[in-house]
Amino acid sequence: MFAERASSGVGRTLTDRLAGFQTVRQTGLLDAHRGPVADDPMSQARPTLRTVCVYCGSGAGQNPAFAKAAQALGKTLATAGVGLVYGGGDLGLMGIVARAVLDHGGHVTGIIPGFLSAREHMLIEAQELIVVDDMHQRKHLMFEKSDAFVALPGGIGTLEEFVEQLTWTQLGRHKKPIVLANIDGFWDPLLKLFDKMTGQGFVRSGFELKMTVAESVGDILPAIERALEVTPSAAETQAEAEIAAKF
């Protein structure tokens, strides 16, 4: 499977709240069915960790360990000077991780479709809040603005976003680090499924799942930094692309 395990605004209407926030329209954005475009190999080198995208639930879950982990991750990102990119809501683990970043002096970029602004309680305190038209735009901008990806516990949306990043790495569309935060064994059933997929030949050689499994919040940033260290430099990537173009 190639998965590495890391060691240890009251009274305001929605229209009022949306006023003044950046809005992104359809023109010029990614065809969401193709994944991120990687035609420019120079754009693949990410030597510095500036931002981390966190996928997580809009609910807090039943296990208090999940909220504790979200809060700890937010504090860790802010303390390290790493910005948070996330889905823009103020509910559940999403709100907990974002407010923890803000509470410790960090920077938050929230990206949310307009139709979810009320449902997910858009976090208007975020320094950068981008309101988009749909989920495809949201996911594309989250990709563009992030140097790495972390999945905390969550539901179907969290799973879908995380697996999409794994798929794009399988297809060679990016080399950004991906970390599955397996807090209190939450993702164990998914890891077993990945193993079964591999054993049954659906995850074939050359298409391994390139991710790191972190069992605790303290393992997440070190895992990302290690993954960035082995990311090819821009020069190496360019050279490989030139060689491949000859064949």
C-alpha cells in the first residue's frame, strides 16, 4: 500500500455576512474531473511548508479525543507559523481546529461554497475567507493554496476529499505530502480496506498509496517535513520531464 506510519456575527443576515468577502467564479478554474494540472514541472517543487490543508468533520464525533486532537493541531500549526487552509465552517472539528489556530495567533484561510455559508456557520473571523460557487471550486482552491494535506476524523465529505488527493498522487498529478491522522484508531477500518484493495490487486504496483499514517498530532508536522525533504527539486523534476519527453 506504501503507507508510511509516523512515529510517535449575531443578528446579521447571510447577505450581510457575505458582503465584502472574496468570491470566486467559475471562469478559469480547474475542470474538477481532471484533477490539478501539472504541466509545469517547476510548480511541483515545494521546499518550504507554508500552509496545510486540514480535512475534518463538521461534527465533533462521539470521542472527546477527536476534538482534543483538532485543538492541538490548530495550536501546533499556529506555533510553527504554518497557515491553515480548510473548509471555512465554524462547526465541529472544522471550527475547533480553525479557532485554535486563531487563538494562538495563526493564519486561517477558509474556503466555502455560498450554499453552505449558513449551514456550516461560516467563520467570519478567518483572515482570508473565500466564498465559491460549488464544491469543485472549493476543493480546487484548497489544493492550490496548500503545501500538504491532513485528514482528521470526519464523515463522507472528509473521506472523499482525502481519497481524491490519494488518487491524484497515484496518477502523478502532484507530490504534496498527505497525512492520515489516525486519532484513537478512527481510520483503522479504512486502512484495512486499503490493505484488502492491495491484496486483491486493485492497488497495483506503481500505483501505491503515497501517504503517511500519524497516530498522534505530534507526529503530523514531522511527517510532512520528512516527506518534503524527499520531494524532487525543481531542477530534478524538470530534468526528468525532459528525459521522459524524448521517449
